[in-house]
Amino acid sequence: MRELDTKTFDDAVAGSPVLVDFWAPWCRPCKALEPILAELEATVSVARVNVDEHPAIGARYDVLSIPTVILFAGGAPVGSMVGIRPKAHFEDWLSEVLPAAQRDVDA
């Protein structure tokens, strides 16, 4: 899972769909989410932003609670989810938002 910062964020989300995890090292639910996101990498590219080190990025997308996961495509957020959920919940959510995101990038 790639770590993003203020220098790499915009380029990372500019193209193909990428799932970005907004997290912090002290956040237990964030740690619990890591293996789920690792498994989802088979479906979609996954990256993460440490909101303690890069609060401006989180503020830009109104990230008020962590973990927050936002799907970006073509530089724009196309869906988000707050909190820890089972892997199946993320898979169902991605099956809804990912096809639309891919269409937006291809257009």
C-alpha cells in the first residue's frame, strides 16, 4: 500500500481509480482495516494518507473521522466510507461505485 503526501497525492488520484485510506498510526480501527484494504488491492489500487502528518489533504476532502476511505477517479472523489466495515461490505460498495468511476476515467 503506497503512502501519499502533499507532493504525491494529486498525481496518485489523477488517473485510474484509486482507493485512498485516511488514517493515523494511533487509530485502532485504522489498523484493523489494513488487512481488508490489502485484500482489496486485487480489485483496485489502494493508497493511504497519514492525517497526522498531512492534515491539509484530509481537510481538503472534509475527513473528520478516521478511518475514512475515499475512491478517487480522474482526480475527483466518487464515493466514500467512514469507519471499519467487513470486507464484504467494501466489496459490495466497490461493485457499485467502481464501474461508474471507471466509466468517468474512460470518458
